[in-house]
Amino acid sequence: GPLTEGLELTNLSQGKKGRIKDILRAQGSTLEKVERAEPGELVALTKLDEPVIGDTLAANESIPKLRLVEFPKPVFARTLLPASQADEEKMSTALKELVETKATLSVYRDDVTKEMILWGMGETHLTVFAERLKNRYGVTVKMERPLIPYKETIQKVAEGNYKHKKQTGGRGQYGEVYLRVEPLPRGKGFEFVDEIKGGVIPAQFMPGVEKGVLEAMEKGAFGYPVTDVRVAAYFGSSHPVDSSELAFKIAAARAFQIAAQKASPVLLEPVMRLTVWTPSEFTGDIMSSLNGKRAKILGMQPEGGRDRIEAEAPLAEVQNYALELKSLTQGRATFQMEMIGYQPVTSEKLAEELLKREKRGEG
């Protein structure tokens, strides 16, 4: 039936109720207030309690909730840099409000690079979003290529030890730690094991040992966070007066660095899963392009009059793939991309080249 002012609607997705205050119909770039809207019309409603994209609103609660429309996933990312301190203070609130209403946009702060990353459907899409930030919220941002969130791990078992001893006239500092490091399966993160026997490191100082290891893992041999490692503290020594949690934290951090260097550190790069839909006339060029990006082609098959190509490729190689695919196919192909995990960069030469490229800011 029709929508009228004052009609109570239930948000079937959230279970909230609210009354329509105004009904607005778009007339070009302006909104015209109307008293009612008939079935089939597109209108805007005001004063409803925070509905989001995909919510079903109904006057009759017995009506089944509508199936959520599937929107394409964002495929193009840029780092958002506020132009000033004032812009930074307003940016978070503005981003939250704008992104909530846009199904093809997402924003998050990367745990590794600490950057604010905005994902959308392409360069033009994000440029329009930045203009909206400025015009609606007074927030000016610059957009740059995101840093690659590299990590690193180790490839073999190794040991390291360090004695932290410092005498300054009064109470000194003393802590000695022996550690063993070993690789864990991909995605397992970090495990700390206390193998101390006989109290050679008193129990009250073991939290300091683990803290020291975790701090050292924040920046490994390549300068990136270390992951997928089990660390065992198996021996050490203490002093009845000079030992402290801080001394053991310092000793453990250095012992981990020594052990990790012996354990064949390796760079880990993020890997993306790509699905490309293209007219068959471009399939060969796309396959050739992907092969040049260290991609693994998983398969190709016809689908709905087009070819569907599945592949996996390092993020460093496909960060700007939305632009490249548009150029390669005159804008006639589409694709989706999502991160599936990390893989080791086993070639030292390639790892060096990737890190040099990252420092130069090349995409």
C-alpha cells in the first residue's frame, strides 16, 4: 500500500519501530516533500532510527524480510591522509557516517601499517567519496597507495641467549634468558612456552620474558611484525637483588632477536584471490597479464556468455588491478578480489626488490 506521513514502520532486520516524519521525492538534484508515496515510487524517509543498507521496513510485522541485495565487493584501495590536525579529529566520525550508507565502500585501520584504508570500486569512486567528505563534513584528505602489510616468520628451529647486566652504583639490573624458537603452521600466530625448571628464572619475572619477546616480534629482520612462531624459555639466571621484570624483558627481547636471526627469517607477503569475468576476446591477454604478476591460475570456464578466470596473486602485484583491467579490456571486464592469507617470499633477490619497491612507493 501507500506510504503516508506519521505511518509507523517496523525495521524487520533490527526489530526497531519508528514513524515517518517526512516523505521526500527526488526532483533532479533537489528533494520535494510529498504527503504520500504509491507502490513503485522511489522516495526518501526521515526520522527513522538508523536503518542501514539491506534493512526491510514494513507496516505489517508478519511480512517476510526481503532477501539482501548482493553488492560487488570493493576492489580498489587507497590510504586516507588527513590534510591537518583538525581534519584528523573530524575524519573518523565522517567516515563512519558515510561508509555505513555505502555497500560498495569499506574502511579500516590496518593492524600492520597503521594506515586508514578506504576500499571502493575504483579510482573515480574514491575520488567522489573524498569530495563528499570535504563538501559535507569539511574534511580534506589526500589519497595515496597503501603500504603492503608484509609480515615475516622463521623457517627452522634455533636458540638464542642474552645476559642483561648493568651496574650503576646502587641497585643494578640483571637478567639472563635462553630461548628456543620454532616455526608454526601459517596463520597460527604466536605461542609462548614456559619450560623453566628449578626456578632459575623466578616465576614473577616470566611475564617480563614474554613481554620482551612480544616487543621484539613487532619488528623482525626485515622490519615487519613476526608471526607464526613458538617461543620457549628453557633456561636463564637471576640475581637476588638486581633482577627485575624490566631486566628480564630486555634480556628476552635481545635473546629473541639473536635466535630469530639464526632461524632463517623469511618475508611473508599477503595473497589475494581474484575472480575475473570477461568477454572471451580478452581472456588470453588477461591470462598473460596475470602470469606476469606471479599469479597462480586456478582455472577458466565459460559462465553466462563470458569467461570466468580464477587466480591467486600477491597483493603487491595486483594493488592497482582495477585500473589495469579497465585499460586491458576497455572497461568490459569485472572482477572481485579478497585476501586469503600470507605466503613466504622464498627468493632473497625478490624479497629485496619488493622491499625496495615499497620504500620507493611504487604500486
